[in-house]
Amino acid sequence: MTAVAAKPAAGGAMNPTAMVVGLVLLVIILGICWKVSPGLGLMALIGMVVGGVLIGFGTHFVPVGGAPAAMGQAPGIATGVAMLAAGAGLAGLFGGAWAAEQGLVVAVVTGAIGGGLMMAITCMMVNFIYVFGMGIPAASGKVKVDPITGDTQPEFKSQGTEGHGLPFVSFVGGVIGGILAGGGGTLIYLMLLDLYKATLPTLMKATEAQIMPVAISAAGIFAVGMFLVNAVLTAYNITGTIEGPHDPKFKRWPRAVVASAVASALCGLAAILIVVV
Amino acid sequence: MTVKIEVIAGGIPHTKIMVGGIIASLVCLYLSYLNVVTGTEMFSFFGGLAVVAALIWGSNTIKVLCSYGIGTGVPSAGMIAFGSGVIAMLLATKFGIAAPIVTLVLAAVVGLILGYLSNEVLNMKIPAMVQSLTELAVVGAFTLMGFAVLMTGGFTFAALTAGSVTIMGLSLPSYQVSFIGGSLIATAFMLGALAVQHPFNACLGPGWTQDRMLMLAAECGFLSMFVAAIMSFALITTGSALISLVVALVGWGYTYMQYIGLSKRDAASWLDAKPIPDVEGH
């Protein structure tokens, strides 16, 4: 059986019971956080949930092609979500981390620009290799005309493929996804950094300057961990591949938003409990 | 709903590997407590052995999970394992001597909830999903804790965050020279995440055999342990780090030879092509 045929048929159906259970879990976790740390901790957790949701939602925009794209049989960037998230999203996170001292807004915007820029470069180089290296035109298999440029697609699509290359709408989707995911990752990092900067000095009986390396590194590794959890959950939601915002699979985003919110709240609670218990 | 693309047949049953992995990792992590009992850092290498045990278990779990076409590629399983594992492991280090047990429980809870989210909320409907993500979170947490022990000699939050620098014979406390403060945890994260997903990613296919994959997992574990042992020179005494280094080298050499042997056994035919030709005869 080929890899294409063996794709799981997870379908676009929603599971209302599970969604409600997920939302109840989210409320319970927020409640626990309110109980143990009503002020600083709860604010940090809400920031992390927003960041996680941005990552989960943003990943839906990114044209993830997977192995079929590498063989020129499906549109998108020819790798998996885990690799794209690690490459583009973390580039944004690191960009934002450099600007952490300039305040929340500047840092988040810097992170978003970092992620978007990395995705723009990735998408351009991918198309460069598709067109000049593999000799295939960009054509979407999911829509008749490109929703942004209005270019027709089926004439350029090879028989037996789901489309190939990276159409303009996928490129734009990739950049939007990079902006959202980069900003979300930076937001998680900043929330944790502020929390650790405020609580670690008393916990470790040292000055703020002394604990800064620990605070930065711990916040960074938590942000990376939560970023990867959210990105992989979204990858499960789209069963590995998506063309961009015009893909029918994009409509599945409410499921990923709920899952990302609960997962971020859970991981964020653990990160907060380290310093408040 | 889903199509199973490969059959799990033959070899050791997964439950046996799972129980063995949990016990071996826990025992190795607790054996490293001999550091505190004897007041040395000589037993840090047990952390590396815990890493190897957890990775062998983890690669078989990934085999169980990825036998269903989850569509996201094998590496994503390694990434979510360590993403959830690092969070549980860092919280567990706050519990002192109980840390390894607490890691097991916390990681299992985090993994269970993530498994529920993927299977029910995201509607994946894969039978092995919940159990596999639970196991993978524990594998990730144990591997990171093992690396922490290997590099610092301890598994408590204090041991992971505080180090000391010696300036002109004077030992000063420094938070920068530590597992977390020096961001060695980020390297450990990637060393483990690559080592846990690589064995199945490299061995999958119609010719998959379990013993070959597990041997490759052990080889990846010892190779990661070798790199981590080199980094441990910065944090523990030279003699202790040398012990870890020698254990890693011997383990890697043995498992590598075994893996090559198993690859030759499973290959249809074998030709030693000699990439560097012998020119002396000319």
C-alpha cells in the first residue's frame, strides 16, 4: 500500500462531547492556577494560552507538503510540521527573545516578523527549487482559481497528482502562519520570563542578575517544548499535510484551537508550579 | 477509520519492553543517588544508562504508534515526546529524592491528557494513541532526567540550576555554569529527540526487524551519551566525566558492531565496496 493511500481518514467531523470536555479541562486548569497564584501566575497562564492558540491556529496557514510534496505530487513545502515549526517558528521565538527588553509589544511584533520572514524565505527558496530544480510549475489541486491572484490552476496540474509547487495563496498563507506562530511563541517566552524574573530571586535566595541565566534558559526551553507540543497537535489535526488557507482541511481549525488551549494551559500550569509551590 | 500499514509481529511483546524500560530507567536514576551517599560524582554515568534504557523503550513505542499511518512523519512523535517530557521533568525536579517517581507520574498525566486531546478532540481515532503519547511523555522526561544526572551528578532542582566557578583558587557560586542556566538542557532536548525517533525512522519498511531497531536505539543512546559525557566535563570532576566517557565509548562500540552485524544479517546481499581504494599496490 502506498503512503498516499494509507493516510488516516480522520475526517473533518467534530466531536462535541470531547470539545466540551476539553473546555471544562481548560476551566479546571485555570481554576487551579487561580487557586495557587491568583495574580502573576494567572496572568502568565492566560498569556501562554493565547500564545499556544496563536501557534495552533497559525500552523493551519502554513503549506505543509510532507513526503508527497518532495516527490512533486502535492503542493506545499516538502517537509513535516515538526521540522517547519522547529525551523520557522523557533526563528521567530529567538528573534523576539532578542527584543525582550524592549517591552511586550515590540518583542511580540519582532517575534512575529522573525517568523514571517523565515517563512517567506523558506517559501521562496522552495518555489525556486521546484521551478528551476525540478522543472514543475506551481498549481493547486484543491481550488480552480487562486483566491488572491485569480490565476487558473487545473491547466498546470499534472495528471495523477494533487497539484504541485507552491501557488501564491500558499505563499501568503505561509507568511501569515509564520507571523502568528512566531508571535505566539514569543508571547509564551515573555510571559514565563517575567514570571521567573519576579519569583526566582526569592526562591533561590540570589539577586536578579545572578538568576537571569536560569530564568532565560528555563523560559526558553519551556517555550520550545510548548511550541512543539502545539505544532504537533495541529499536525495531527490536519493529518500531516495542508495546502494553505484555501484548503478544505483549514475548516478544522476550531478543534485545534481547543486542543492547543488545553495543552498550553496544562504545560503552562506545570511551568508556573515550579516557582510557586 | 485508519489503515494499519504494517503488522506488529514477532519479537519481544511491547508490554515487556515497556515494563523493562520503566524499571531499568528508574533503577539507573536511583543508582545515581550513590553520588550523594558516597559524596562523589563517580556514579553519574548511571544517568546515561537510564537514557539508553528509556530510548530503547521509546523507539518501540514509536514503532507501535507510527505503524498506524498518522500522516505527520515519525520525527513529530519524538518532538511531542520531548516537548511534553521536558515540562513534566522540570516540575518533578522540585521534589528532591522522589523526583524520578514524580517524573513518571507527572509525565504520564501530561501524556494522558495530550493523548485524549489528539484522539478525541482532534478526532484521530487511533487505538494506540493515548497509551503511546503517555509512554512517550515518560520516555522524554526520563531521557532528559538521565542527561541531567549524567551532566550534573544530581536530579534535584538545586543541582540543575547551581554550579560553581573557580577563580584564582576561590570557588564562587555561579548559576550560569549549570544544566539549566547554561542551556545544556536545550542540547539534551535535541540529542534525545533525535535519538528516540531515528531508530524507527531508519529501520521502517517491509524488512523491519525488532532486534535490529532496538540495537540501533541503544547505539543512538550511547552516541548521545558520549556527546553528553563530553559536556559533563564542564560541570563535574574530570575523573567522573572520564568514567562516563569510557562507558559511553565501550557501549557505543559494542552496539555499533552488533548493529552492523544485524544489518548484514537482514540485508539481501553484502558487498564491501571499500570507499577509499587501497593504492599501495600500484
